Amino acid sequence: MITVLRLGHRPERDKRVTTHVCLVSRALGADRIVISTRDDNVVKSVSDVVSRFGGEFQVESGINWKKYIQNFQGIKIHLTMYGIPIQNAIQKIPKDKDLLIIVGSEKVPSEVYKLADFNIAVTNQPHSEVAGLAIFLDKYYEGKELEKKFKGIMRVIPSEHGKNLKIFSREECVSILRNLGMDEKLISHSIAVANLSFEIGKRCNADIPLLICGALFHDIGRIRENGISHGIVGSEMVLELGYPIEVANIVKRHVGGGLEQEEAKKLGLKEFDLMPETLEEKIVCHADNLIKRDKKIKLEEVLEEYRKMGLHNQVDRIRSLHRYLSDLINMDIDDLDV
Ligand code: SAM
């Protein structure tokens, strides 16, 4: 757990820099920030970013900094141009302890230097708390913080040219389906699959906005093509709409509890990696197995239909997917009420 302590914040002068200290803390892997002076505006604007872009980051202001440092159970690090160069100190910081990282604004009281376990400099030149904190976090995490997933409703889809910001919300996805002309019955089915996916996903720490978006779009391909290839067609549509590959793969790999390479070849499909792999892909695939029109049915009913069609591989595969997900959420999915 990493907490950042922002010292000496002056609401009228430091609003912007303190907000940037908060945003850098959140983006680069800290868990919480405490700000010495009370400032409800900064707390509100940072909380707003968290609610839209995701993560568990916490922000609090108006704390007694001296008591906070004294009572902190863990390693206390003060970032200052007067300290030991970071390249000589970073290896000495334990990775298994909670950290408190203290950054100042104007003059930092001399007590802070004594209360800290480490006074660390990011060069011994004067610069900024925003830059000092960013470089410290990057050295501490050895670059791994850049891979952190935030699971937010608002997501930037990396783009070589231009901006692509997507909203992973029910309303947005349903309105896209309606605008594309999806039949209302199919929309009700997609919503029922999303509801069941949510009930499973919230019990096993899935990426909920990704799950809901993938579930709502799982049959988008049926708008153009109603056969077995609707998953592949749908994944292409999702990519055309600017959604990322994680959503496209949920759509592509949901058909019939997944298809093995050989089966896909026999069916004459143009793509063969059609088995659900990620947690979200598995959940949507199985939620779709268990939703008939817009009602949940029991596993045995699903298996019976596949048996009647002579698709015995599918029977075994769907049964083991059901077991796998039921084990993960510590209850039989047949007993989930939606
Ligand atoms: N003169 C102030 C003092 O008494 O420490 C520092 C003012 S500086 C604008 C604000 C904050 O930026 C500092 O408290 C420190 O946390 C951070 N900072 C600035 N230069 C730094 C450096 N070279 N290494 C680490 N942190 C630095």
C-alpha cells in the first residue's frame, strides 16, 4: 500500500499542482493521497476522475501531517532536492512494507527531514513535486506501474493519430445497438446475458465495465449475419466502432461454448481461435449458454439441447465451463437468481 502525503497545500495558490500530484499518484500506482490542508474542491475533482476512469484510489484532505507521519506504520520517504540520490537509495527501500511518500510545496519544515526514514533526491537540482513523485514511483515499481488496469467506465483506446475515448456503460452500448437497428428481442436477450454476466463477474473480481460491454455486444454480428459466423462478424463490427480487442474477443469467442480449431475449420469459418480464454470471455460465453431468449435456464436444459443435436464435444465443454465458473464464485451458477 502506498500513501502520498502532500504537505503545505495552499488552496488559493496550489490547486492545480496539488491536483496534479493526486493524479500522478493515482495513475502511477499509489493507493491513496492525504493532503495536509482541507480543500474540498481538490478532493471532489480527483474523486470525479476516479469514478469515471476507475481504480480504488482514495483522497482525503485536512489531516494533521505531524501526527500522520508519527503514527504511520511503514517506511516514510521524503522527496527533497537535499536528499540521497534516488539511484543510490532505491534498492534499500523494502518492497514488502507500506510506504508513505511525502512531498512538499513551499518550504518544508525541518522536522520532516528527521521524521523520514529516507530523504531521497531525484537529482540534487530544484524542480517539482509532480516530477519527483512520478520518477520515484516509476523507479520503485521498475516500470510495472505502466501496465496497471483501472477497470473504469471511461477508457482511452490507444491511437496512433487522434483521440479515441469510449464509455463502457450499459446506456452507451444499448444505444449503439438500437442505432444499428438491432431487433428489440435480441436487445432484451443481450441485456439478460449482461445481467447474468454481472452476477457472475462481481463474485470473481472480473473487469465489470468490460464484461458488460462485451455481453451487450455479444450478438451484434447478428445484425449483419445470423449464422455460426456471427461472432466473427460481430468482432469486426466492434473493432470498426473503435472498441478494443478485449471487447472484440469476447464477441468472437462466445459462440456455442467455444469452438476448437478443428471444428472451426470443418464449419468453414475464416478464423480458428474461437475458444474463450480470459475470465470475461468465459463469463459472457457461458452466460449466453444459460440465457434462452431473455430467461435463465438450468445447465441440464442447455446440455440436453446439445445432446439432441449430437454435439457431444460441446456438452462436455459447456459442463466443464459451468463447473470452472461455479468453483470460482463458490456457488453453482444454476442457483444464481437474475
Ligand atoms: N524549497 C522547498 C524545500 O524547502 O524543500 C522545496 C520546494 S519544491 C517547489 C516542492 C517540492 O518538490 C519539494 O518539497 C519536494 O518534495 C519536491 N522536489 C523538488 N525538487 C526535488 C528534487 N530534486 N528531488 C526530489 N524532490 C524534489
